[in-house]
Amino acid sequence: MDDLSIMYEWAKTYDFSQEELQYATILALKILDGQCKMDYDNYNLFMSVYDGICDKVSTPFDKKVHRIIELARTDDPIIPKAEYKEAIHALRIAMMEDMHKPTMKAFKQLVWGSMC
């Protein structure tokens, strides 16, 4: 199993806090909006974690936001379809208003620290 598959499976079983779930969503939006400052491998890693969370039996995300992210993605999981760029951008801006940098950094460290 490769790293992306391992992290996908980890995310399906990990008990994320509400703040971590919110940041997983914001990070997916930042990646799709082209506003995230990570490399391509990390983009794919965090989108794999996002996918694992989404594929839980009871997805804890806001269904409307999740659906827009799902519709926006192409075969390359970090490049949105052009017709969804404005919606992705608006959602990212709206959701980031309540985020705190320490929470963002803690979520990234949780994911990176969970890699086998």
C-alpha cells in the first residue's frame, strides 16, 4: 500500500475533532483554490486524508460544501473544473474567517505525524 492509501485508510478510522474536520475542509478548499503553499505531494496527501474523511459511513462534513468540492474536482485531485473556481474561492474565504493559525498548523502536524 502506498502512502496516500495508508493515509486514506487512517483518515477513515481516525476520530477527528470538529476543528480538525473544519480545517480538513478548508485545506481542501485552499488546495483547489490555488492558495495553499505546499508541494504537489503534500497536496495529494491532504486530499487523500480529506477523501478518507468523506468516505466514512457518516460523513461529518457540511453536505453542501462537500458536494461542491466533489463536483469541482477533476481527474487530478488538486485542480478544479473552471466552472467551480468562483464557488471554491467564495467557500474558502467564508470558512477561513473563523480559523486560527495554531489549529491549521496542528492539523497538518497531526497528519504528517500519523504517516507510517
